Amino acid sequence: MFESLGNKLQDILDRVGKERQLTEAQVKAAMREIRMALLEADVNFGVAKDFVAKVSEKAVGQSVEGSLTAGQTVVKLVHDELIETLGGKTIQPELRSEGNVWFMVGLQGAGKTTSTGKLAAHYKSKGRRVLLVAADTQRPAARDQLEVLAKQVGVPVLKVADGESPAETKRRVDEHLKTDFRDLVIVDTAGRLQIDEALMDQLADLQATMQPTESLLVVDAMTGQEALNVAQTFDQRVNVTGLIITKMDGDARGGAALSARSVTGKPIYFAGTSEKIAGLDAFHPDRVAGRILGMGDVLGLIERAQQADLKAMEVKKPGDFDLEDLLLQLRQIRKMGPLGDLLKLIPGMSRALPEGFNIDEAQLQRIDAMISSMTVKERRNPKIIDGRRRKRIAAGSGHSVQDINKLLKMHEQMKDMMKMLQRMSGPGGKGMKPPRMPNVPPSLKR
């Protein structure tokens, strides 16, 4: 989402130069461009103005420390101020041992119901006993959608009936908790396509009756400046305690996320990173700031690897790397998320990749299909795959014999590369020319 803004900021900072002292003229020129880049990214005008003023104040006349260049010094100042703008430190909702009631509020289409299901999955994985309450009676499919998500996560759901009073809803929830103890109740409240008094009155009545411990506002990152007006209005009426920014994996300009914390004064708790039930991450201001400035997010990459349990990727000696190993590694890596997104978590990689770069996930699926069409014996010993077997594998996977040939050639290249890397890392390996990375078969790009 921040790709365009990040590239502009990095270009601006690259031009600051290598002087040993930051002059006022240098800083003014850079800050003028940074302000324009922020405004073009839909950052609130007041937030952009304050951001630039704070960085300018710290930058003018500052000596460049050690081996840093002037540009690197400004990068550090911008990075630190970005972290502060995004909230400073990572904050998560407060959880008691029991009696936690969370309200999910927001407009229709912001991802409120989906985020409710994701929160249930997130906290269930941490050992919490979650109950979902489907209280969105405005959108006919909302209650059914939450019921489907609840089954997927494996938690119970209580559906509020049309016209049901807040007092009746609370009574039913209390009755449920007497027979089925739950320490976290998440209520998916009603939404509208736009803010109106009827919606706010309904939410205020339900809030006064159920006394939630957290009121989480779901903000769609794609709505830009309007998201800030929505956040302020909801906060005034239902006392929002924290934000969830959805669609952070989209192509929005990112201004809403950068402005939300400053404009509302409320912390961003979570960010929606995909449509999958696990696509909800704690919001880390320092990591987001690092990604905007091309510094990557190594900790985020490690966490994804841990969640995917990449221990299963350990293989035998490089010379024994067979197609079964390739299939296992491919599937494990794909659990971590889209490969294009993973590459951008590596420091410096966002600048190295061409703008709009993406990896065709369907291409990886086709490789999976071809290997899956082989027998276990063929996967473990690709040398036995003769012409007759290639025809059978091609027909079974819906590909051509040429595709199978190119896959087998790619596997051989990978095996040779792993052997060479082992020799390079061993005794006497210094000075060897690095191997060329194998290409994914072009004919698979359909």
C-alpha cells in the first residue's frame, strides 16, 4: 500500500547529498518535496504540515554523526518522526482474565464482519475462549457471514434477531456465558453506508447496555481522507478505544493509515493484510515506518516463517534435493504469503524491484500441479521419468510435455546450484563465481 509514497520519499532523501552539515536551504527543499509526497498520498494536511515542521526543526544545522551522510541523517530523522506519527510503540487491546466485551464498529464495506472473524481466530490461537455476537441487523447477510466465519474458526456465535432490544441481547449473552464460559465476547455491530443519527443512536444504546471494555473502529484504508471524518464522528459518539486498518495489502495511497493515529489520538491495534482468516497482524509503527523507507521488516519475515513452521523445509544433502523436497518447500513458503510481498520485507529489496513488480502466484500453482501428478517414486527419483511418464504427468496436470521438460531442467539447475553453494561455503570455496539463479519456465506464464 505504501509503495508509491515510499519510493517518492526514498528518491527525495537520496537527493539530500553527502555534505557533512545539513544547511537550512537543503532541509527546506527536501521538506517541501516530502510535504507534497505526503499530501499526494492522501495524508491529512494538518498531519503533513506538523510532520514536516518537526523534522525541519530537528534537521537544520545538525551535524552528521560518524560515517553517516547528510542524506542518511535525514532518513533517520524522517524514520523516527514516521514512527511517532504512526503511534510510537506497538499497543494492543487490554485483556482481563474474564469479562472482556469488545465492540466492532464502522461503516458497511470497511471489513468489520471479516475483521471480527479474524480477531476470533487470532485470540483463539492465544488460548482465549471467544464468543461472537452477530448484532449487525442492517445488512441481511452480515449475520450469516459471521456464522460461516465462526464455524471456520471453531467458536460459537449468537445471532441477534431483527428488532431485538439491547437489553434482550445482553440477557441472551449472559445466559450463554452461564452454561458456556467465554472470556472474550466480540460484538459485530450494525453499520451503514454512511453515518447517520439512527446508526449512532442504535450503537450508543447497545453500548450503554453492554458496557464494552474496548470499542474498535474498523477503517478501510481505501477510503482516504473520508476515513478520518468517519473515525472522528464514531469517536465522538461511542468513545473509540482503538483502530483496525483494513485492506493494507491493497493499492491505496496509505494516507488514512498515516493520519488516523494523529487525527483521532487513538492507537492502531491491528492491520488487515489479506482476505484470509489469518490475515490480521498487530500494528507495529516502527516496522511500517521501516517498510515505507525501504528498510524492510526482518522481524515480520521471521514471524511469518515461524507461523508457517519452516522446520518442515529442512532437506537432506544438496545432492539429494528431489522433486518431493521442491514441492514441500514451495508449499511451505506459500504459507508465508504472496512471494512478492515477502521479497519487500527484505531490507533494500523494495528499491531493487521494479515498480509494480509482482510474482504470478498461478505460476507456482502450476508447478505444484505438475509435481503432484507424479508418483512418489518419480518425485524421489526424477531420473526415471522417461517419455511415456512425461506424457502421463502432462495429461494428469493439464500441461504440455514441454512444460514437464522445463520443470525437470529447472530442478536440475536448482540441485546444481545447491551443490555449488555448499562448495563455496566450505574449505577452499573463496573466490568461486556465484551460480546463476535458475529461471522459472517462461512457458508456464499463461
